[in-house]
Amino acid sequence: MTIHDIIEGKKQWRAHMARVKSLPPDYQIVYREIQKYFFKVGPVALTEGNLLAELLDFFEQGVASGRGVLDVVGSDVAAFCDELIGDEPTHAELYQRSITAEPGGAGK
């Protein structure tokens, strides 16, 4: 990764967060809680895909249609998160598999 890539990534992240700040307060709160959940769980799609960008697009559509955030995601936000990542592997699972696959790993 070059310095240019890092700078470009920061610019994209700042633009993304500016979009989040333009959401109504209830959407912002739920978005940040989902973001924390994903950062904690660590789905691979978070770093390799556009999971947060797609979530933000989904929220912006909800705002445009005049729906409340809980009408969009449901009353169980954690279940909504789990459904979004589905069977997507997490970084923790990949790490666990890697250490159990190594000779002399804990799983042997």
C-alpha cells in the first residue's frame, strides 16, 4: 500500500462519514451502532467489500422514503446485522482456523 492509497482511503472515509452526518439523528445512532458491531465482529466483507457503503445507501433510501430507521432495520438491530453478514467469515474465524491448521496448533 502506497502513501497515495492511504491518502485516497482517508478521503473516501471522510466523504463516507460526511454522508453519515447528513442522516437524521436516529439513523446516525443506528448506523454507528452497526458500525461498532461490525468492527467488533470483523466480517471479511467489511474490509474487502462495500458493506458500510451499501448500508449507508440503504439508509439514505429509507430517509428518502420517509421511513423511520427502525421501520427499515427492524426492532432487533443485532439480528439485522447478523443477517447482513450471513455466513460471511469473520477475521476472528479465519485466524482461529489458521492457528489450528498449523503444525503444533492448539486444535491438534
